[in-house]
Amino acid sequence: MRTNIVLNDDLVKEAFRYTAASTKRELIELALTEFVEHHRRRDIRELKGKVAINTNYDYKKLRANQGKSKKGKGKNVSD
């Protein structure tokens, strides 16, 4: 999407000091990406207390059991 915007020069200069971005386009892209990711994390935090957590959940045991049940089925990846 093409757009023209007026940016605060001091803010842009400071932002460049904190990133490896070499163009304003890269800088804006990075800023928008971080903004969206921040809000997604915030949205997840809003679920605190609203979902039940199984404290006995053992993902390692579950993965080990899944690996055992898949042996011998399908093609070998190295084939």
C-alpha cells in the first residue's frame, strides 16, 4: 500500500539509532510489525484466569507417546 506521511524527524532519527534499518520504509515496517506483535501478546494476556490450565500436563511424555505410535507408519523422511 502506497501512502505519504509526515514523520517527526527527531523521532525518526532516534528510532534509527535503535535498529539496523537503513531506510525509512524498513523502519516503518519494523515499527508496525513490533506494534502488532505487542498487541497480540497483550490480547493473549487478557486470557489470564479465563482458561483452565492442566498442571499435570507433560508435553515430553505426550511427544514420546506420539513418536511411538507413528513408528512404522508412512514413508521415512530420508527416503
